[in-house]
Amino acid sequence: MRIAILLYNGIAALDAVGPYEVLSRLPGAEVVHVGERRGEVRTCAGTLGLTADAELADVPDPDIIVVPGGRGQTDLMAEGPVHEWLRGADTTSTWTTAVCTGSLILAAAGLLRGRRAASHWLAPGELPALGAVPCEERVVFDGKYVTAAGVSSGIDMALSLAGRIVGDKAAQEIQLMIEYDPQPPYSAGSRVTAPAEAVAALRARSRFAASPQ
Amino acid sequence: MRIAILLYNGIAALDAVGPYEVLSRLPGAEVVHVGERRGEVRTCAGTLGLTADAELADVPDPDIIVVPGGRGQTDLMAEGPVHEWLRGADTTSTWTTAVCTGSLILAAAGLLRGRRAASHWLAPGELPALGAVPCEERVVFDGKYVTAAGVSSGIDMALSLAGRIVGDKAAQEIQLMIEYDPQPPYSAGSRVTAPAEAVAALRARSRFAASPQ
């Protein structure tokens, strides 16, 4: 089972590493990090380098595709090699997935037309113009397309996906191995539960236009 | 505020990237990933490379130290350059932290003598011989020493730490930005809530001797 995780400059590290930490523990998993070029990419903040071990053309037909988000997402909205690779890989993939603003990339490549999709809570307003139906849930399954909300939600997405692939028992072992028993110190993780001031502050700094909600 | 995250071969990626994703968003944060040598390290599974941008000697006095865990932790239990660096950096650090089996490295370096410390749920039995007091909590503060349970717990640790450093309001904004509103599909994240069979299966495969609990 080949799992291709897309890396690019400006990625949010946790978008990629959350799913990686879960999916790499699937029995028989062979994870490969792919990029437009082999070598290092840097995160949004610039202070972490991650290695793309393969070029897009090296991995034409993975079983699972993972598209992380991050500020660099904006560079991948135009037609180009990444879109071509995504469409090609998607023709044979078992699961095509995205985390956070990665769903905007998938949608821009034309893969989410008429599909329900999650994204970062600041970004759902971007999806309709790309043909997708925004869905404010943490993990959204629509056929073989699985999308997750912002950054940290890729862990939940990957565990849900693991359950579909190897069954609940094996997925629960992965959850226990990574001791995913979350105890955030605040209830500020969603725009519904966070203090209104926090929501307003982040909306004001967002690169996305305010969504209608 | 300089934050040094230790990288080494055999690291569990999420141990490092969970805290990175939170702490790199602190106002004024300057994160640097340090290793024994500059360049790439590979994760436990071998399928992800992360870049150490600095050598230990380049970062002698960070404000915050983060020591991740992972299978490669066993290579860092003997006296050597990493222990020397940890002890030196700890003399001036504001916070000295570890995730998962990273606490065993801190303890082996002599920094947790008589301190309460968390670790991966399979590993607490290792701590007493290293002078630390095992504590089965997700995040443990003992003075300036902050330790977290397994792998994913570094996110909770970093958010708690963010609250202490910049206050609840700014920490809540970080939580909202990374949309950390966890919704795991199972309640299998701790040895207390997971199915007994999962606990037994992982204990049987563990590299650590069974702890008395």
C-alpha cells in the first residue's frame, strides 16, 4: 500500500506529519514524500525543512494521496505539474485526501467537483468557486475523497481512514501507540467554541475573504 | 525567544512537529532545529527526513529546549555530546521540555533528578533508574521542566506552555489557528480507555520491560 504525501514550500508541517504519524503505522504501508523536485522544502514559518524523497513522476499511482495545506497552497492553485500529477494519481488511487487548505489544491485540480469538502475554518468560502461544497465538519468522507479541517485535524482524518482500511482494532492500536488522548488546555479549537475575540482576531489577519457564516 | 528542537535519527516526527506547530506561532519565536550534525535526520520509520539547521554548539543557550522521543532515543541514553549540550543549555533555559521517550533522554542527562516526569505510557518503568519520578499524566510541569506523554501529547504540552509564556488569550488564538478541536474516532488513546487487547498487544511488542501498573 503506497501512500504519497505531497510536500511543497510553505507547507504547514503538522498538516503532513499528523497523517504521516498515523498512516506510516499501517501494516504494509510504504510512505513516500513527493515534491515537484527531490530535496528539501521549507514550512510556512521557514524554520523546518522536510525532505521530498521522490519527484511527482516517480510516484504515478499511489494507493493513497495526501495533500497538506499551508500558506504555500496559494502557489499551487494554478494549472501545472502538481495538478497534472494529482489528476493522474487520482485515476487509480483508493483514497484521495487533503488536510486544511490542501482541499483547495485538490479542488483547483478539478477533483472535488460536486463533492462535499472540509478545509481550514477560515477558508470554506474559497471552495464553491472551485466546484466543491464546503462542509464545516472535522473530517468529511465523500466517496473516496476524504478532507479534513485545519492543520491538526489530519490526525483525526488519518485515524478514521485507518479504520476504514484495516478495521477498528488495528486503528485503535495506532491511536494508543501515538497516545492520542487529546487534552487541550482550552476549548478554543473551533470557531464555535473559541472566544469571539480570538475568532475576530484571526479573521482580521486571514488571507481569505470573510466567509458568510 | 529562541526555541531549540532537538532532532536525531529515529525520531518520531509528530513528537517534534506537534510542539513546533504551536511554539513557532508564539510572538517573537525563533525556532531552530538542532542536531549533532547539520543536515537531514530520518524518522523511526525511515520514510521522512527532517533538517537539523544547526549543530548543538551553534545554539548553546536557547530559551526553550524541546527533546522529542522515538525509537532512536535508545541511542541517546549514554553520556555524549547531546547530554553535554542539554546540561549546558539547561543552565540558562527558561523551559526545558520533552515529549514521549524524550523524557528518558533528559533524565539520562541528569536533568530530572527527583522531578516528576511524563513519558510514553509504555516507558514509565524506565524513569526511576534515571532518578525521575514517573507520573502518568498527559502534561507534567515540575518547575521549569515540562514533560509530556506519548507522541501526540506534545501538542497539548506546547499549548499549555504557550499559555504560561504569552497568556491564555494568545495561546487560544494559536489553538484556533491550528484548529485543534480533536475528535478522534475512537476512545483508544490511553491505556485506561483503550480496549484491553490493544494494550496487551502493544505491551507485547514494546521495547520496554512491562511497567508494574
